[in-house]
Amino acid sequence: MRGDKATPTALKVLRMTARQAATEIAKITPTPGPLVDAPDWFTADQKAAWDYAVENAPRDVLKKIDRAVLAAFIVAADLHRRASREMEKSGILVKSPKAGTELPQRGRAGR
């Protein structure tokens, strides 16, 4: 074995100036691509919300790694929107058939 072992890149970066370190880190750090396409299982309304969010987000903020977080946000927002519309139609309170008093309305799962 000739000479010393190569110094690990992480150790080299610690010994460099800030400008040299930034250049070296840029060489070894992968840059994720932008977030563009909505998941194929989205409804039409959810895809429209996705497109709106991606188009109006600050430049270079949303990356591919953020896909699941944005998808969860879009689904939650869509569920909230649909629940609000349903509450406008049927109201928040219903009358009890036996006592005639008003009760909080239960969802379909509670019936």
C-alpha cells in the first residue's frame, strides 16, 4: 500500500473555506426534481387543487420528497370542503324522532 489513505469527503469539507465546501457539497449532493404531476388516484377536484398548489407555491420549494405531504393536505382539504357542503344542505342539528329535541347530526357511519 503506497501513501496515506484518501481523506473522506466529509472531513475535507470541514477543513475547507466556505466557498470550497459549498462547491464540494454541490458535487456530492443529489438535487431532487420539482413536484409536478398529481397522483393518478386523485379525483378531478383533487387534481385541480394539486395543480393550484403547485402553480402558486414559491419557486423551488416543493420537491418530489414533498409528494406525500401535499397529497395528504389535498385529500384533507377536499374532505373538509365536501363535509362543509353537506352541512350546508342538511344543517348541523337534527330533531330527535322520539323526544323532538335537537341533537348533533351523526354521519353515515354512526347510523
